[in-house]
Amino acid sequence: MLDALLPHPAYVSNLWWDIVAHNKPQEDWFPWLPYEPNLMRFAFLYPEARDQLVNWRSDWAVPFLAQIRFAIATHPDVPELLQLRDDILDGNDEARELWADRLAQAHPDGDVRGFSLPFHGGQEIQVRIMAFAPMSHPDLRLIALVRQ
């Protein structure tokens, strides 16, 4: 299925943002996947994320924390979500500050956001984020990144 989305990077993540499947372009664009399979942990706990995710605070950190809050509100008994929240808030002072805003939202499907990735020589690119949820597995999400 993911290869049907070529040449676009695409991945499947579970409820707590572990990337459980991805295609080759996803691995090429995001070389951190082998050592950190969790998107949210990468975004908040690895310093290079601030360079690779353009406008890290406004375009990534705020929406990501809102998504985590929404997931916990709709699945309050999932220990992996609670551990993810705790890891991020314990490991990132700015995330802890932003968490106090109490924003909650589902994935902002269709957003256009910037990346500055080694794969593109560090040049800033804009990507539309397309999110899909399989009807038979609503706790999974399929994400495709379409360069603009």
C-alpha cells in the first residue's frame, strides 16, 4: 500500500505515533527512523528536530501537543499515550510550557508545513501533509507527504 504512494514519503503510525510501516522515500527523507521510530519523541527530544521542522514551535510543537492532548482525551486508558506525554514534558522545557495552553485537536489534515532536511541539502521545502485513517483500524493513521 505505501509503495502505491511513491514517489511521496508515506508512513503508518499507531495511536501513540510509533511509525509501524513506511516506504523508502520516508526513510530517505527522515534518517532518524532507525534510531527513533516515534514521531513525537523525535520532534521533542532530539535537538536536530528544531532544525529539520521549520518554524518548530508554531508549526510543529503546538499542533503536535494539541494532537497528543486530543488522543489522551479520547483514549485516556492507553498507557503508551500517557508515557509519551510524560517523556515529552519531562524532556523538553518548552513543551512543558506549551502544554499549559491546553489546546486539543485531531490531526490537521491538509496542512502545509516546512522541512529543512539533509535529503534536500538542508534547503527548505514545503509539504502538504495528507492524513488518512483506515476504517477497519481507526487507531492507525496513514500519512503521505506531498511536496508543494
